[in-house]
Amino acid sequence: MTTASLNGRPLAAADSAAARTGSEWWRSAVIYQIYPRSFADSNGDGIGDIAGITSRLEALEQLGVDAIWLSPFYTSPQKDAGYDVADYCDVDPLFGTLADFDAMIAASHGHGIRVIVDLVPNHSSDQHPWFGEALAAAPGSPERERYMFRDGRGENGDEAPNNWEAVFGGSAWTRVVEPDGTPGQWYLHLFDPSQPDFNWHNEEVRAMFRDVLRFWLDRGVDGFRVDVAHGMIKADGLPDYTPAQDSGSMGGLMPGAEDDESEPVSAPYWGQDGVHEIYRDWHAVLAEYDGERVLCAEAWVDPLSKMALWVRPDEMQQAFNFPYLETPWNAARLRSVIDDSISAFSAVGAPSTWVLSNHDVVRHASRLALTIDNPQGHGIGPRTQGKPDTALGLKRARAASALMLALPGGAYLYQGEELGLPEVIELPDDARQDPTWFRTNGERYGRDGCRVPLPWEAGSPAYGFNSTGAAWLPQPDDWDGYARASQVGDPGSTLELYRSALALRDEHGLGLGDVAWLETGNSDVIAFVNGGVTVVANTGDEDAELPVAARGAALLASGPFDGRVLPSDTTVWFTTA
């Protein structure tokens, strides 16, 4: 059993009291997502790494975050940016070594920052040893039972076992050639053919993942973000299923997901009841360890009342609030999704977990200023219609972030949003690397624009991402002003806005508070009280009169504020009168 520590104080001691009061750290934590290949590069090869993360932890401590979440860094052929795992218990040489990871964990805890790592349990890479063993084994063998192998339909088994379509497009089934050279069985891959789905009805699979959890818990991690947490279990009999044509865009983990993964929980490959048994099992594994360890679900299910099932008391602790992420900058829509979120999660004793950006979506500093619908996963680029106005996008992003950080519950930040980074639109075609760009022959730009390496220092090679100037995706020529060093100490900078918001959030206990709505008399203005703070946001295009309740001293403003009227696209925090 492992006891981690923060600043020399055992986490178990800090957490035991919290558990008795319902104030566990994850209920109000601000968690910062690190996309390792784009955060900081220690060896100058153009790709960020674990040692680079360690070198920048002081900046994250100064920002004021409670934890970091690392996107996958495991051994992988990198066909899907590491979400195709070949070894769940090692670090890909691209990112360093296990020793680098251990040093990073120790340093993070020394800075008072907890560490959450990504876990990808729905599928492995086709380079995982188990899949190689499955291909070499006979149909019906124990090796094949670890994955979803099935005989084909039709006279000679030439037709796929059912009509399921993959999230990435095309059939969700691929036929193998048996060791004797004859056409053989088919295997299921809800994503890419290089990502075969595990058979989660197999106890050997369940035992392997318990071992994976314990491997990283023994190394001191504080929890796991679970990829495709609504997958893994498929309906008995694997029945045919045709998605509704008007299913809409409920978001997606990967390109194309807006057409498929957004399906309601009745889809036979999403949200099956059996997944909850898995998370109850994992909950028990985490409970073996001192301190409050956390499981966070990436569960694209709708409505919020269904999503809340993932965070019942004996399952996971958090679930990403994607409906909130997808809500436009509109007062009425925001009030509705906040109400629905708090109601749904409170009903099972869990906090809502708010988020505006991540590695799969257009950065909200650009997304909130788009003038034409941009389905999730499509991305934006040089030929995109309705491109965002950079200044308007940043103004709205600052206001939206200030609103989000005043809400009770947990909050996730995506690296670079604290710098006000927009989506990088003008990437050259030959620089793009997201598979969706190639799969659609350039029809969809995909996610490269939100994954460009971070700027740390103006006037430095690669803006301080490394010392050589190399970067796996090219950085814009006009990013000096976005660099972290350029913003430190500038009271009008986005970085200082975030630092102030996080400090005030902690000081006033907003993460553990609640929302009491105020009537504003203006359909563009949303206002609420959380503890001793009154929050007012103007989502409209015109200046607005302040509500009567906003008569206290201004604590924080997302933009210029004269104390009399509330400018458009601006959020202000006041002391409660």
C-alpha cells in the first residue's frame, strides 16, 4: 500500500478528514490537462516529454492548479496519438523512461500538485503482445477470447458479423488471415483497425487491468482519466444497429465521432449496464490505497441524468461535463445546463466537473467566436467558412473561463488556455498530422490546431518549448505576446486573470459552494451568488446595466470594467453585498 505526500504531508492524513466532511480534494479541484508531446521538450527533438513536464512544474504551481492530467505516454506505435497502447506499464521512449516518470511524480507532489494519468481500456494497439498471440492462435482459443473475434456471416463467412460502423469511419470489423493462410474470423474495432476492442466479459482482461491500476497506483499516481468510459461492454448478441441520421453532434473523442459516438445509450456498443460493474470493481482497487484516489469518466452519454450514473458513490468520482463544453455563449443556455448539471450530479452525491477545452476540440478562444456551425471533430483551417475574430474570441473565452471557475465542483483546464491561445488555423497542409485530415482527403482539418506546442518565452527558439527550435507541429510567427513569460506580472494578461481567479476561487471556497441565481432583467445577462461572491456575466453584444445585487467591490473582471456598466462579453466577480 502506498502513501503519497504533498509538500511533505501524507495525502492520507489530508484526505481522511476530507472524507468525513464530503470535501474530498477532487470535489473542488482545478485539474490541468497536459498533452505531453506539446507541453515542454527537454531534449530538443521537437516532441514534448516527461522530463519537460518536470522542468515546468513551478509554473503550474504558480498558476494555482491542484492536479495535472497527462494524456497517454505509454508504449505505442502512435497511430492514434498514444490512444493505441502496446504496453500499459511502460513509458514510450518518445516521452522518456519510467525513471523520468517517477521523478516527475515526486516533483509534482513536492509542488503540491497531484497527478492523474490517462487509461485506455476499451481497446489496445494491434501491436500489444496479446493481439499478436490472438492472431497466431486458433478460433475459440483463450488467446482470442481476450478480444472480440467472431465468425463472419454469409455462406463463407465473407460478411462482417454485424453492420456496426467504426467511429473513425467504415466497418467496425476487420477480417484476419488465419495462420494457415485462409480467410478467417473477424475482430471488432470501434475505432481504427489498429485498435482491436477487448472482450470485457473475459476475466483475464479484467485481471490485467486491475494489475495496470495497481502498477501506477504503486508509483504514486492520484487517479485515472478513463478513455471511452461508456464503452467496453457490448450488448449480448451484438445486434445490428443503424444510428439515427439526425443524431446531432454530442461531441466525440475522435474525428467522425459526432456521427456515431454521440448515439444515445441505447446503442448496443455504448453505455451498457455492464460497464458499471467494472467501475465498482476499480473503485474497490483504488480504495486499497491510502488517500482519495480518483476515477474520471470520459463518458459521452446524454442526458446528464444518464452521465451521472458513472459517478454514483461506489463507482467513479468525476465525469467530464461535455454538454457544458458544447453550450454556446448564451445566458439562457448556460443557466439551463448549469442547473441540469448540478441537479443531475447532486442526485448521486457527486460534483459536476466543468470543462471548456481539451485536446480533441477547437480551443474555446476560437470556438466561441465562430459564425458558422463547426461540428465536433471537423476542426478549422485556412478554407474554413466563418472563421473566428481573434479579439472577440479571446474576450469571450476570458469571460467564459471566469464564469466557469466561479462554479461549484471540479474544473479542468487545457494547457495553453491560461495563455489565451487560439486555435492555430493557418497550419500548412503538409504539416498536418491528425489522421482525420488524411482520412477525409483534407475535407476535415481535425485536431492539430489545438495541439501546437506551447509558447513559454518570447524571442526564444520554439518560444522556449525547447532550445533547438524544433517542433512537431509548426508554431505561428506571432506568438510572442502569448508566451508565458510575456504575460507574467501583466495585470491585463490572460495568465494573470487565471492566476487571480484560481486564487480567489480557493480563498472563497467556490468549488465547494453552491449556486443561487439572481434575476437580472436582461436576457443576455446571467448572475448568481456562490458563498460570498456574486458573479455576473454579459453574453450579449451590448453593454448592460448591473443587477441590483452586484453592489459589492469588484474582485475580478475578465475585461475592462468601470464599475458602473457591464461591458459585452465580460464576467465580473463582486463581494456579496
